[in-house]
Amino acid sequence: MAVPIRVLLADDADLMRRAIQFVLRQREELAVVGEASSLPEAIEKAREVRPDIVVIDLNMAGRDRILPAEVKTLLNGAKILALTFGMDDGTTELALRIGVAKLLDKMNLSDELIPTILEPGLGPQLV
């Protein structure tokens, strides 16, 4: 078996984290390596668990305490998969400033999350 893609979940809604975790744990090629309920906690966890991908609620608590330009670096270089309810210009602009690899609407999450994580180029790259 190949090394699983290491995923950190960051959402301030406990129910959403549990639902995402349940879905991801159904796939052996994915490993949930941590959870966070705020952006500062996600940054701390990313330093600790070194995920390949951070699935993050774009409008999560604590976001206002950290500059968007710093987020990518602070998340330890992991690729960012951002989640939001509804796509508007402000959301898309914030995603671009943070350095999000993909932005998904939570309303389509059940159909899009796993295929997006498994997309070539989003997970870890073999050298």
C-alpha cells in the first residue's frame, strides 16, 4: 500500500469536522492526522503533524487574527483545500490571497471532497 495522504481538518463546527472525518476515513489512501477548531489551532497542529493537505473552513473563527498572506507559510507548506458556503467575489478573492489550491462549496462536499483530494497535483508529490 502507498503512503496515505495526510489530511488535517480545520473547521469551527464540530459536526462538520466529524462528517468530513467520517467520509475521509472510508478511504485507505487518506489519513486524518489532526483536527482544529480555529485558524491559530490549525497552524499549531500543522506544525505538529505535518499534513499534506489542510481542509479548512474559509470563514473559520480566528481567521481575523492572521494575515492571509501568512497562512500558506504558517500551515507548514501543506496544500490548502478551502471550504465555504456559497461562492462570491469576496470569498474567491480571500481564497486567492491565502493561496488555496482548491475552493469547494460545502453544499457540494459529498460529491467533490474525495475526488478533489485525490486529484493529481493536490496530494503529496513523489520525487
